[in-house]
Amino acid sequence: MAGAVEKKAMLGPKVRRLRRDHGLTQAQMAEQLGISPSYLNLIEHNQRPVTVTLLLKLGQSFGVDLQAFAEDEESRLVAGLREVFADPLFDGSDIKNQDFKELAAVAPTLGQAVVTLYRAFRGQRDDFQALTERMADRDKPALTGSAAFPVDEARDFFHAHHNHFPDLEDAADALWKDAKLERGDLYSGLVAWLHAEHGVRVRLMPQEVMGYAVRRFDRHGRRILLSEMLAPSGRIFQLAGQLALLRHRDVLNAIVDGAALSGDESRRLARIGLTNYFAGAVLMPYDRFLEGARQVRYDIDVLRRRFDASFEQVCHRLTTLQRPGAKGVPFFLIRVDSAGNVSKRFSGAGFHFARFGGGCPRWIVYEAFRTPGKIHTQVAQMPDGTTYFSLARTAVKAGGSHRSPPQHFAIALGCDIAHAGLLTYADGIDLEHTEAATPIGVNCRLCPRHDCSQRAFPPLNHRLIVDENLRGLSPYLFAPAPGE
């Protein structure tokens, strides 16, 4: 444990970037912190840790968020680099785990550029493969730009903000006060406010008129058209989302403008995500929701009934409770379909999701599809020994008609094992002794476990043993990597 704390305190590159961002020399920054320039030089080169006292001085002198500053971003970048070089393209490369760590520590900006470049390459390769398949089927080829990169960039934007946006929380709280909204009648209150303040009327429309759309804003007619197929919580959510665009577009734009996103698609996706964030904050006001979550020990079924929200909406909202001085459990969340495609992910608890390729079949999120509607729980351990508590359940999004069937997803919500005792779902589970934890990995290419019977691919940097007279539980037999 002490080693982990010491590692997290080695923040040299962050201190160096902070100093350069403020245009200070080592001597000038050292003077403000009350330490010698030589000691600051050792800190910047990761030869001395940042003590708690010094961390507090950094917060006071430079106005940094101490938790965000102290978080181990290096480990996240190392995981990203490891996943990039797990591509078969690099099978002949003699790249060690220490190489990833050194790059992340010494040149994190360069390391992130490598991940970004690979992401763009992966998108182009996927497009080319799809085009090849269409041509092989003799269909008319249609070139389309890769959508994967803007989606990933938008996801990284939310991760960089820890999925918490104070300006939108304040705007949602102000709406409750200004519109005099009331629990139990939120939909009517929003309808009345939209008409009184914005001259916008709300109409529920038949499915045959709306088609695949669940919300459409008629700008000229000043109407918000909602599909009759929406559940009550969905109607409130969509009204609040449109209200964000009508009332707080300047706030949304300011947040997006500060993110330096690379393209218009990424900006639009980020803006849509922010409107959804605002809608969730209106549906589940921060202080009341956090108090309720703590009272019922994060019982999702109680929370969804108390706030007239869906299972997914509650899970998503739980990942946003990161207000300084009033934080909830730091959760991570992932949403997958039955084919394993990831359509939503937030890594608030330091959990490393696979950016490329599939996930780990041993993780509980895939088990949820076997018994729809039932909450599954799991204590799982990563190869580095980090242990997490997860719960997973299926969720259904209503379709538009018989020809547009409902969408079925599995949602997993989890946290570090240290926080699991705060959850009602962990009652009766021995959280102190994790010997029985399910061993999982990020994905097969990154997982070094030798004894996994569900391995789909050989791991990175392991030599395959090919012997037609020897068959193990897994189709792949491999020699340990150097140092194992």
C-alpha cells in the first residue's frame, strides 16, 4: 500500500507543466512554494515525491484541483500505450512495459499523441475493411469518413472533466428555483416554463409521425415534438435537454470551446453530451440526489422510483457526483450491446476500458444478458492486483414500432473495492479477502493470464508455443514474457 501511495506522489511532469503554464522559472516557483530550486528540480525529475504539505501549497498558490492534480494520469496513459502496441502490427517489436512507463513519465504529451495517431489509423483501417467487404459483396461502395475518432475524442473530453461540470449543475439548480419546479410534477412544470419564458409549446406526437425520432424541435413553429413512445422519465429528460439548448447554449459553447476539440463532429458530440448532462441534473438535482444515494446506500431501484428516472439514467447520474466537498462514490460505467459494442463508458474510478477490440468475457457485464432484468454482482481483479466491485443489469430502450424493435443493452456500474462497503449490493460479500475475486483483464491482447480458458487471442509480447500434440484449455499456449 505504501508503494502505491509513493507512486501516486511522484508528480514531476505535472509540476513541470504547471510551472511552464504559468511562465515561471524553477527559482520563481520554488520561492512561491517555500522550497529550494534544487529540491524543485528533483521533484520535476521524479527523484522526490510531492508531499501532502507541498501539494496543499500548490493548491493555494496556483488554484489547482488537488484531487485532479494528484490523480495518476500516468497509469491511464500507460494503459493506452500498452493497448496501442498490442496491435498485431507490432508483434515483432521488442517493446517492454517499462518503455511505456518511461514515455508516459518523461513525455506524456508525446505519448498521448501516439495514442491519438493510432486511433486515427485504426479508424481508417476499419473504414477500409468495411469498404472491402462491401466491394466483395458487389454492393455499391460508399466512402464514409470514420466516425470512431470523433466519438472517442468526445469520450476523452468527458473523462478529462471527470464527468462533472459545475456550470451545468448550477444552471440546473437555478432552473428549479426560477421555474418553481416541484417533485412529482416535473413534466408539467417544464412545459409551463418553456411556454412562459421561451414561447415554446410541447406536443406529444404519434409514432407514425415521429418515425425514428423521439424529439424534434420545430424552430419556426416554436414547438417541441415528443414521441408518444417515450417513457415519462424520457419525456422529462428530452424536454430538459432541449431547454439546455434554448436557455444555456452560451454555457455549452463555452465549455466546448475550452476543450480544443479537433473537429466539428467532436464538438457537436460533446455539446450533445453536455445537453444530456444538464437534463440528468434537472431530473436528479445534485444535492438531493447525493443525499438520497447515501441514505439508501446507492440502491438504484429506490433512486429510480424516488426521482422518476430509468435504471440507466440513475447509473449515469451516479458517475457525475464529483463536486469538491460533496462527492459520491467514484463510479465507472460501461454500456454494451449483445455483440459487445461499447456505446457509453465513463472511467471515474480509474478502471481501464479497452479502446480497441473487445473486452474481457469474464467480466459480469456480459453475464447480464443471460438473465434480463436481474442485477448481478462481482468482485473482479485485474492482472496488476487492483480489485473492483461491479454490478450489472440489462436495460431496454423502447423501439418505435414492430419494425423497429427495442434496443437491449447491458450496463455495468463499478467502483474500487475500497468503496464497495458503501453499496447495499455488497452486503454479505467478504470485501477484505479477495482471493475468490474473478480474474479479469482489459482484453485478451493485453491480459497476461496464462490459465484463461476464454482467451480469444494470444497476449502481447508472449512467444506462442505451437504443438499439434498438446492442447490446453485455451487454443493458445505461450511462454512467459521475460521477467515473469
